[in-house]
Amino acid sequence: MAMNMLYDPISDTMIVSIVSLIMRIFIGALMVIHGAPKLFGPSRKPMRDNFKQIIPAFLFDLVGLLEFIGGIALIFGFLTRIAAILFAIEMVGTTILTITKLYNMPIPRGYVEPMFKATKGFVGGWELDVVILASCLALAVIGPGMLSIDYLIAII
């Protein structure tokens, strides 16, 4: 009898859907915030020029598109598993870049210098990338949940 009180498949499904929604909103918003400057605004050109030393310019643009459009898709729960897997792949790449090439770059100047100083040097670390990687892998496994466009159109 006590076991039945601990496990209720209907409420557990709703709880997983709520957890998935929370993860999708936070990760999606984070990705949109990171992708937008790569595509729009005054910081686009300096960022793109700075990253040309590390990755090809078209890859910088592709990452910006993935982060911006994929982040929006994640928030609404559209193609959730695909977006989560693409973000996980991106985070593996950014973690490798951070540990290898970006680690040896000089302290950033110009448009990111205030952020670098405000965070006491933690801009450009790999820790956030690994947390996003783990979160995206979790989303790829648990799926979008019932509170998503994928669920409404049955692309689970």
C-alpha cells in the first residue's frame, strides 16, 4: 500500500513534464541570449573577428543561428530532442575549445572586458558548458514533456 503512495504514474508524468518545461525555458533563454549577439547588434563584428583566430567565420554564424533559433525552439518545445542533441554537440566543442585554444588566448579587451572584470575572470570558463551539456543530454533522454509543441503534434 505504501508503495502505491510513492509512485503515481500520472502525477510522475506531469512532474517530469514540468521539470522538462523548466529546463527548456532556462536553457533556451540562455542560448537565445548567447546567440543573439552573434547575429545582431554592435558586438557581432568584434566577436566574429575575435573568433576568426579559432574557428571559421561560417561556423561562428552557424553557432549563432543554432543558439538563437534552437533556443527559441527549445523554449516552446519544438523539435526538443534534436535541439538538445545539437546543443550537446556544440557544448562538447566549446568545452574542447575552452580547454585547449581559448585557454591560451590573452585576457579579452574591448567589448567583453567589463564582463571579464565583473566576473573576476570567469568569462570563458568551461564549467557552464559542461552543465549545459548535461542538461541537454537529460532533455534529449526525458523529452519535451506534455507541455510542449512536440507533444501537441506528437513528435515525441
